[in-house]
Amino acid sequence: LNCNGVIRHISSYIDGELEATVVEEIELHMRQCRDCTILVQQTRLTVHLYYDSDLVDFPADVQARLHKTLRKKIREERK
Amino acid sequence: MTADDHQFHAFAKMVGQGPHSVSLPVPRLARHTWFDNAAQIATSPAVPGRRISESRTAAGSSKYMASRCGVVLCYFSGAKHPTGLLANLVKTLTLSTPNPHRLPSKVAREDEHLLVAAAKSGDITAFEELVNRYERKIFRLTMNITRNREDAEDAMQDAFMKAYSHLDKFHEDSRFYTWLVRIAANEALMRLRKRRPNQVSLDEPIEGEDDFIPQQIQDWGPSPEQRYAQTEMRDILRSVIEELSPDFRVVFVLRDVEGLSTGETAEAVGISEAAVKSRLLRARLKLRQKLDRHLRQDGKH
């Protein structure tokens, strides 16, 4: 397995979706390749940083309009 | 005194408080949690007044409802599940002080299906509680997909309305939240495609690998995220994800921000699982590359 092979599998490797033999090959490669080790680390951190991240504000006016609209539509629907 | 009254008084005695006869305030109970027995209330972190001991669990088919803020504890009688029998609410009594803390996620998951059951049987308050619980996350999702506030707001409103109208089609073997995310993702994608018809494809994996093979790998140092203030990090993450093309962003947001499975993401976007995997790989690598500009050690000291 070369660097490109590791890159192709990096996502599944992080998610633990690979067969044990492929995992072994990747880890064998990583022991000899600093770049790939860092790449895996950084990709993993990237995923970690974004997981359930609160990057969007929820403005009060958006919330108020949602509640108003839902109440109105539900009332209409129940008629 | 009816049998219900006797049971109620026994229950009131059990929780150590006098009964207050209250005219059914159910529609005003914005946040509530259902319990099968008093022991569940006693051990639930959602209710602050944990004075109900297991040995004194009320017998039979009684059900209890505790408001999420812990103010009102309601006692139900009747053999059927009380969610469909709000008229069976016999008495309420005040218990303890309000609890301003949010429900832990485990409890939130556990009582989700009870709220859904109540909403299905026509309890609007229960549906409102579901809205309160997930509105922030759903808006985050529709914003992350559309990157347009007006579209995101419309998509969120329509998603909740569709969820309400189609509640009867929701199968309780899956999580309500996942179902809601799928609806919201569809609404957001529809609007995104309308605005950028040529940029969002429904096709199979986008081939070509050369564009993301990383160059000049450099260490980010230990805990690069800690070198930045929380708000600064948030700005970096936000600007970086905005640069991602919609095809990649949608898949990344569903899989890695919202935590949907590959299959769920495939279904929501309308592409194959192979396409999800391929796009996710590319999205992750592209994001890493873009983050590299900010996080590499020589970028900031």
C-alpha cells in the first residue's frame, strides 16, 4: 500500500469500516511514512472539530417566525 | 370519593405533598416527560424532586407525567397509555422548584418516542416540545446546506410542517430526529438546487483524485484547536466549510455534523452509498487541506 492507497482509504479507516487486513496494511505504511501519519491525524481532527459543531446562530426572530407560522398552519390544518 | 381520588391522595401522600386540585392545565404544559411509574420519576435527572421511592410505586396502570421543568407532576388513571387520554388527567400537584437545566441527551432520546406518540394522538403541546427540542439543530442543518438565510428559514418551516402533517407515516422503529433531519435535508436541497441548478448533482461518485492529493504535509502541533479562542475557531470552521462545493458540503454536513449513517445520508440526498462515501472522503480531505492554512503551526504562534 502506498500513500495514494492510504488516502483512498482514509475516510473508511477513520470510521473503522475497513477489514482487518487493510487496516494492518495502512498501519504498516504509517509506521514508515510520517506524512500519512500526520494526514490521518489531521483528517481525524477535522472530523472531530465539526462533529455536532454549533456554527450557525439561531436568531430570535427566526425562532419567533417559526413558532408563529407553525401555530397558524396547524390551526388551519385542524379546521 | 372516587377510586381515582383515593389513588391520587395516596400518590400525593407518597410524594410528600398535599394535593392541589387544579383544573386541567395540560395545554399549557409546554415541556413534559412521560413516566411509567413513580420509580422512573424518582431516578430521572429530569425531575428535581426525587422523593418518590421505588417501594411506594403506585400500583397498576397509573402513569405519571412530570413537566420538564419539574413544576407540575400529573397523575393519570386508566388502563390505556395516557398520551392518548389527556382527558383522563385527574389531578395535578405542584412538586419542587423549576429545574432550568436541559435534559441530558440520553433522557431526551428515551422520551422522544413518548412525545411522538402524544403528538400523533393529536397533542399539539407534545409536537411543540419536539419543535423546541430540535429547531436549533434543524436550522443549523438547513443553513449549512443552503448557505442562504431565507432559504434556510423556509426549509425549516416547511420541514416541521411536513413532519406534523405526515406524523402518521413515521414509523417508531427509527428515531424521530433522524426522520426529521431527512425531511429538512430534502427541503434544503430542493431550495439549493433551485438556486444553483448546475452545481448540485444527483449522480454517482465524482471521479478524479488528483485534486485532493495533499502536498507538503506539515504538523499542526499538539492540540491546535486550543491555540485559538472558541469564537475564533468557530469562525475558522465556518469560513472553511463555506468554501466547500454544495455536493461535498451536503454529504459532510449530514454525515459528520449531524451524525447520520452512510445509508441515511444516501437516502436523504438521493444518491448511492458509494457516492456518499466518495464525497465524504473528498469533503474531509478538502476541509483538512483548507484548515491546514489556519492550523499549521507556523501560521499562528
